[in-house]
Amino acid sequence: MGGQACILYGAAEFSRDVDLAVLADERNLTRLRAALQQLRATPVFVPPLSAEVLRRGHACHFRCAARGTEGLRIDIMSSLHGCEPFDRLWTRRRTLQLMGAGRVHVLALADLVRAKKTQRDKDWPMVRRLIEADYDRRPPNPARSQVAFWLREARTPAILVALCRRYPRMAQRLAAGRPAVRAALRGNGERTERALRAEQDSVAASDREYWGPLRAELARWRRNRERTDGRSTT
């Protein structure tokens, strides 16, 4: 669901980490713990891995030490801000067959794009590249649903303007919900760019608000662990 998934979709990103979205139930987590044990993966930060923690929206972080994976970090989540519940993500997943790895399940492109819309500036160029890569691979007559996806999510002014010129009726229907499309319908690249920036700022503010209580909870857990560790060494 992270940088490795972006690579598989053709939007190259160097990433030494592996981000996983998992079903947060005890049976599945038992299997996950067994896999982490094989990787000699140890927790990096609080919180501890549990279904309750994952369902609350936290990420659990591990560092691997098994041969061939030394230093590899694995980040695990189940509830992704801006995305639907895991069971729906699973039904839309894309399954790839990779040489030497077998089947790999990847978030659907639309879900990956939503998951990448965060408060971090570094995530937004990747959102842009994901859409550009998908648009560059477009067939001669793309499905209407695909065109609608590009109009809703594209972050490249030139692509939005081109889409609006080719699919004006669809663009007009979607323009009410996206100022960037309204600007692109006028063929104004500068206004489209400003609208995209305002869109990013709004989503980033929402993401900061979402993570605020979770970060406060993490800080409490860290303090509690430090007190416990301090008592255990006195």
C-alpha cells in the first residue's frame, strides 16, 4: 500500500520500506506474527501490534534482521484515512504475479491514490505520477469510469485541460465538486494549478486533524513505556 505499490503501478519511487494493509482480526494477526518472527522483525516504536490498535487507525512498525532483509522496515496498518474499510479494499485489490515472489496483492489504484493523500508534501508528487502513469497507458477508447477517475484525481494541469477538451460533458458534471476541473474547462493552466494547490492544502489540513488525537495517544504510550522501562532498571 506504499512506495512498493507505487513502483508496481509504474510510478517509480525508491523505497526501502514495505507498507502493508492487513485485516485486523486475531486469526490473521497470528499468521502475521509468525511471518514477522521468520523475518526476525522487532518493534521499532509503540504501539504494540494488536487488532484494537490497528482498528483505531494506528500503524505498527517493525525492523527486520533475517538474512537478506537486514534493516528492512515494515509498517502495518488496517484503517487508512480517507479510504473505505479493509474488507472493501480487499474486494477491489489488484493481484500481480511477480517472478520470485509469487502472488502479491496491491491496493487498487484509486485506493492507493486516496491513501497517498496526506499532510506530507512528499506524498503529493507520487499521487501526481501515479495518475500520469495510468493516463499515459490509456487505451484509444478508455471506459467512462476511467475518464471520470482521471478527472477526479489528476494533478497535472495539462492532463486536466486535455481531458476537459476531449470529454467536456463529463467534466462539466464533475466540475461542481472540483474547482480544478472548473478552471481546466476554461483552459486556464495557472488557475488550475492554484486550485490543485488549494485542494492539497485542504486535504492536508484534514489529515493533520485526523492524526492529532492519534499522535497524542502515541505520546502517552511512549511516556508510559519510558516510566515502565525506568522502573525496571532501577
